[in-house]
Amino acid sequence: MASAVVTANAYYIHPIIARVADDFQVSSSTIGLVPAMNQLALALGIFLLLPLGDRYSNRTLTAIFVAGQFLAIALMAFAVDFQLFLIGSTVLGFMTIAPYLLPAYASKRVDPTELGKVTAVLTTGIIAGILIARAGAGVVAEYFGWRSVYYIATGLMFIVAVTLPFSMDRREQPGEQSEQTSYLKLIWSMIPMVGRYPEMLLSGTIQALNFGIFISIWLGLGLHLTSPDMGYGVDVVGYLALFAIVNLASTPRLGAWADRIGARRARFYIAIFQLAGVCLFLPFGNNLWLLMIPILITNIGGPVIDVTGRMTFLNQPPEVRTRLMTIYIVFMFVGGGLASWAGTTAYDVWGWAGNGVLALAMSLTVFLLCLWAHHRHPSELNR
């Protein structure tokens, strides 16, 4: 539940992006800076702050970062101009570390044979947060104004900031703290890890593109469906986001399936499935009912690519898992940040066709990388 709330903050903007742009009187490409800077600041925050999870108590760090998120989302709720709103979103991104501390925290407390299942459960929490944000924000903004979305988010963050520290295990696990290592050495230690764990680097690149598809499509939908050509309200964008509810059932099951057949093999199959869905966005883009088909397909496929990517390196020694997760998530959010700007700019210049072509190019690249990763590990080919 905590993962859902702290993750949701970055995604409220998706269905209401056109309303926020109109209120602040900025262009589509300019409003794209809000999610772009949020994602890039998150990548920077993860690089600088998440490695502390290998040195200090995950529980203490989570409490600090959640409090920071609360202050940032409150600034967005009460911002009087676009610059303050952008600053709030950027600070929010920098402090959104809790969802990515929790997988490493949990991995130190579960049996290795259940890693896929537990990772999928936490990912389901993140999916639920994204679902709440994108579906709820559209409906609330349509009837009560977009600021009401951020007032509610501020209240939810206050509740989490107060209650989360009491729900986490106070007992430390092996590898949870490493006081002997200085902060700078901890940060510097991630650089050789890139070469030492090439599987994590490959998985990070795949997830950067995979997340970029998600971000660019949904920001494009927020602009496209509310445009004069389509004429829908922001609540319709929220209703479409409800398709993500299927992930609450599919992702844990597919995570357990990946445990059985192997992470890379499962990721390759899902990449094919997702590519088929992305191919449909462009031809179905002007029909709301047909759009539901690729939305459903990509909602199922995207999170599983993430889960299987994490499985390729979260079986490493506990003392390095948080730093490996750091590098992986940095890749992911750099991809999301660049895709946020690229997606809104593509829409500004070429309309929905620009979003469709951009997503297709990224999805094809994901497929090719997953194919390569799959064939690099013959032990999984015969499962």
C-alpha cells in the first residue's frame, strides 16, 4: 500500500497534463518538462541516495525520503506559477526513493526461491499506485479541478509518512548496513559494477526503453484524447487507465511463471507480445474503442519486462543488491525522462503519429535486445 501511494505522485500529471498546461498557459512541449524533470531528478536521486541502503537502515532511509516527498507534493499543490510547480515536481522526483529501496529491503527477508513472486508483489503495489494516479486524477480533475488531485495526494502522503516507519521490520539483516564504507566509496563502487555485472546493464537498458514506451504513450494520450480533434475530457483518459487493473492479477502470476521457465526466456516472450500491441497504437489512434486493445496488451507486458529484468541480478549477494538496483533504476528513469520530453515534443510537432512511431521504434529495440539476452543464456533455452 505504501509503495502504491509513494509511486502515484509522479503519475497524476499523465491524464491531466493538458489541463495543467492550459492553466499555466504553456505549450505541450513546455509542460512536458514537468514529467521529464521529475524522472531525471529521480534518476539523480537514486544514484546519489539509493546506495545508502547498503550502508544504513532501509527503514530509517525510507522514513526520511517519504517525508521529503510529502513536502514536495505539497509545494506542487499550492504552486502559484509554473516555475514553482516545476520545482516541486523536480524535488519530488529526487526524493522518490522508497519504492526502489523496498525491493532490496524485501529481498533480504525472503527465500531465494520466492524472489520472483515477492518482486512481483511489490511491483504490483507500484502498478496499483500508477493505476490510482492515472485513473483517479482524470476523474477528480474533470469534476473538481486539477489542483484537487494534488490536495488529495498531499493528504495521502502525510498518512504514509506517519505510518510507514511503524510497519517496517526494525531488525537488521545481513548486508543491510556497512558502516565501514564511506559514502563516496559507496558511490564510486557502482562504476566498476557496470562492467562486473553486464547482465544488469543490459536489463537496465531494456527497462529504460520499456519505461520510455509507457511514459511517451500515456503523455501522448493525455494530449491526444483531450485535443479538439478527439474532444474527450480528462476523465476519459482516467477511465482508460483503469485497464491497468488487470496487472494486479496478471503480474504476480507471470512473475511466478518466470520463476519456472527462466527470467530471460519469459522476458523475450513478453517482448514479442508487447511489440504486437505497440504496433496497433498508430492505426487505432483515432478510435477510442480500438485504442483499448493496445492499451490492454502493453499494460500486461510492460510490468513483466521490468520484473524479469530485476530477476536477472537480484540473485546476487545481499550486500550489492541495493547498488545494482540503483544502477538499474537510474537507467530506467533516464529513459523515462528523455521519453517524457520526446513524447510531448513528438506530439507537439507531428501529433499522435509522432507518439506512435516513437513508441514503435523503442518497442522494436526492446524486442531485439531481449532476443539477444535470451540467446546469450543457452541454459534457459531448453527449459
